[in-house]
Amino acid sequence: MVKLVFISLFLFASVNAFSKKSIRLATLDWKPYVGRNLHNNGFIYEVVKKAFEKVGYDVEISFYPFARAINEAKTGKLDGYFPEYQSKELEKNFLFSDPYFHGPVGFVRKKKHFSDLVTSPNMQDFSVLKDKRVGVVRGYTNTRAFDAATGFTRVFSSGDSKNLQMLFYGRLDAAFIDVNVANYLLINELQRKHKGIVDSIEFVFPALDMRKFYTCFTKNNKNSAEYLKDFNLGLSLLIKDGTFQKILEEHKLLYM
């Protein structure tokens, strides 16, 4: 009898081991939301990982430059990526999860420069940018109206940190950025190397928009619909049991 029980338990454990789901995702260093040297790799990283773990997944998350993260997921080399803003263009290749946070986005400028740059929530008219140089990150979607606007020069860079430095040294008139990202980079990374940069750059309030964050799953994978369903379930469970709020409080984001 003991031998039969042991065999039954072994078979049960073996089946469970082989039936455990796994997923491979890409992300980027986008502090303070996600980053390799942040506590638990950042608020967004922790939420995505725990949402999947909540519903029984092994989760592998790799860091890439953002344009590469999108491409690795789009081609099916990885199952998805995060965080992302929703856009019609991306919906051609990706399924979007339920949103799990939002960040205030808009322009930064150098103090006492470009003083006529006035913003408003859901801004549609960007004629104020006429003939200006505006920094954007390659591969990012911003607001739909801003991405469609013309009459100014978009200067593409590899990241927000680069844009802030170019702004400081006069190579840009403004840059599009998330206010939490701008504050983190200025205070925690850039002020050590660029004296005076924190006091020289300001975010132009009010923010243009509060952009929601999503996890994207490639349509080049037959399992993506299942991943989407499972992630949304795990996320709802994190919110319901208070884990989501606990994670948020631990990371102490400034603007929400």
C-alpha cells in the first residue's frame, strides 16, 4: 500500500512539473518604473512577474533596448514585452492586456528657454512647436496627436537620459517624456555628471496625458490569447488581495 501511494504521488508531481506554464518577456530600463538596479527591478516589473506567478507561471524577463524588445516580441522570438502605451499601429501585431498603471507625460524644457510653450491635457494643436527641435525616443509611442503633428523637427535618440542631456546642452528645445522618468533620471543619475542639470530643466505642466501601461503579447504565437487571459486574471487577483497596492507603496512613485 505504501509503495502504491508513493508511486501515485510521484506521478502526480511529475505531471504537475511538466504542466507548469512558462512565458518569456522583454522589458527595458525605464526608471523608476522598471530597471535592473531598482528594488525588485521596479514597480512595473514586479507587478507583471507576480501577476503571472499568481496563476502558476514560470516567468523569464530579459532587458533590451526598447526598439529591440518590440522586435523580439513581434517576430515571436519572445512571447511579449512591457510596458507599452496602446496604439492602433501596435494593435496590428500585438494583443494588449488590461492596463495596470498610468504615467503623466508631456514636455520638458530648459528653464527660461522656450517660455511660450504652453500645454493642456489632451492637447491636439502643436503649432507652438513650429521650427523647434523636439527630442523623442526611438520606438516609443507618445500621444496620438503629437505623433501625427508636423511643422517641427523630431530628434530621435536611444533613451530619455540622452534627450535630457541634449536639452541641457542646448541641442533640443524640448523633449517628450514621462514626468516620473524625468525626475528620476535628473536626480538619481544625471546630476552627478552634469552639474546644474536638475535646477536647469523643468516639466511643463499640466501634463498632456496620463498614458496607461500595458503588457503586449505577440500575435505570432498561438498561445498569446491564453497568455493574455491568464495575465489579466493574475493582475485582478493581485489587486483583489491587496498585493498590487502594497507593491505600489513600496516603490514610492512621485506622480500618479
